[in-house]
Amino acid sequence: MHPNLQRRVQRYGWDKAASYYENSWQEQLKPAHDLLIETSNVQYGDHIIDLAAGTGLVSFRLLEKAGEKGNLLATDLSDEMINIGNTLSQLAKLENIKFKREDAENIDSVSNSYDLATCALGLMYFPEPENALSEMHRVLKPGGRAVTAVWGSRKNCGWADIFPIVDKRVNTDVCPMFFNLGESEVIKYPFENAGFKDIKIQKIKTTLFYTSSEEACDASFLGGPVAMAYSRFDTETKKAARKEYIRLIEKHKTDRGYEIPGEFVICSGIK
Ligand SMILES: C[S@@+](CC[C@H](N)C(=O)[O-])C[C@H]1O[C@@H](n2cnc3c(N)ncnc32)[C@H](O)[C@@H]1O
């Protein structure tokens, strides 16, 4: 897929997913968010940039640690995600956080301006994630930290079939490189190429829990990266895609619902 087309699919797809996002994913992503935040080692007064921030699930938690002297710029490609983030910050009367629509591969900030740059579950969606890492390196102050989280290896993510199920119905790859960065130690190389030192990789296993097949389908089809392709399916195609997904996750059915295995990879480096 051409990089600009991938950006458009992401931008408008996440616009569609935005209103479902927190309900679908906040709990499921918590283990990755917790470890990313712990690894970020936020200091009081830190200046932070959070890329592909979505509705700000990580941004608000990082800002809380940076305190009133800190500030955070949360950027994302999707207007709808940004709108939700801005509404939440206004409701909380926070003046030291700003949400801005921006491509993570092209950051509109001067060099050497942040203590911490984060990107939670975003790199997999960028056409060229190495550009985003180079940008993170550029905007960090010397000694600044970069911390990212991506999904792990395809074989350890029990929901991975969502992509081929959708791709074959639109004859394209919605997220062509989705699992690449989560395999083995692959993510180390774009960190190194961007100029980071002291690179550390941590992997954690997780379980995505859904009470029903409906809930599992809604999270994956409505609240995530395939939302745009799925929204264009007619009723029959939607039904068929859901049926196929349910059949493929059947092996993860327990007496509590669905317990689907997953893996996260947290990578950090110092400028
Ligand atoms: C899974 S969500 C993660 C949101 C948030 N970081 C979190 O962990 O809850 C992925 C986000 O990546 C954003 N995204 C995708 N491609 C992007 C790009 N090229 N630049 C900036 N954001 C992008 C999407 O709009 C979406 O909000």
C-alpha cells in the first residue's frame, strides 16, 4: 500500500473507531500502558511528547506524574481522537496538556525540546516507523528518553486473524507491517538507526478478556485499525467476517467468555 494511502486509511479509520476506543481497549491495553509509564520514569516538571496519543489514555497518566510544572503535547493523526482528548482535558481543567493533529513521522516541534517522548501502540500503524523514531530522537533533549509499546509476535497474539479476515474482503493489506516490530528483537534496529543508546526491550504476555463473542467482535471490528474497511462492508459481508472471526477465536473460549492471548513489547532508549 502506498504510504499516503496507508495514512488516509489510518486517519479516517481511527476517526470511525474513536467513540468505541476506550470501552474496547482501555482495560485490554492496561498492562502495556502500565509498563510503558513505569519505564518512562517521569520526573516532576518533565516536558513530554506523546505520539499517536489517541484519546490520551497514556498522556493523562504521564502528565499526572510530571505534575503542574510539567507539560505534555499529545499528537495523533485522527481528528476524532484529538477532539475526545481536548474535551477530556477541558473537563479536567488541565492547561498543561495540548492535543494536536499531527503525523508522527513529521513532528512540528523544534529539536532538543522534550525530556520524554512516548508512543503507545502506535508505531505498527505508521508506513515508516523508523521516521517516527528519528523524529522522536530529534525533538528530545540530549539525555532524553524514548519509550514505545507495540504488540508482540504474531504467533503470540490470538486475535491476529482479524487482519486476513478483513484484508481478503477488501483485497489489500490494512496494516501490512503490523506484527513486524513485535517479532524477536526487531524493534532494536530502528531505535539504533535513529541514534538511541542504552536500548532496552521488555516483553510481557497478556490476556484479552471478553464476556461474549459479540464483545470480542465489536472491539476488533469497530474499535480498532480495521474500522474503516469494516464500515464499508455490506450487512452480509459484516456477518460473514464476524462469523469467521468467532470461529477462529473459538479455541480461546472458556467458561468465563473469551480469553485471548496477547503479547506486548516495550522498548526504550536514551538520546
Ligand atoms: C491503538 S491507538 C493507540 C492510542 C494511544 N496511544 C493508546 O495507547 O491508547 C493507535 C493510534 O495511532 C494513531 N495513528 C495511526 N497512524 C498515525 C500516524 N501516522 N501518525 C500519528 N498517529 C497515528 C491512530 O489515529 C490511533 O489513535
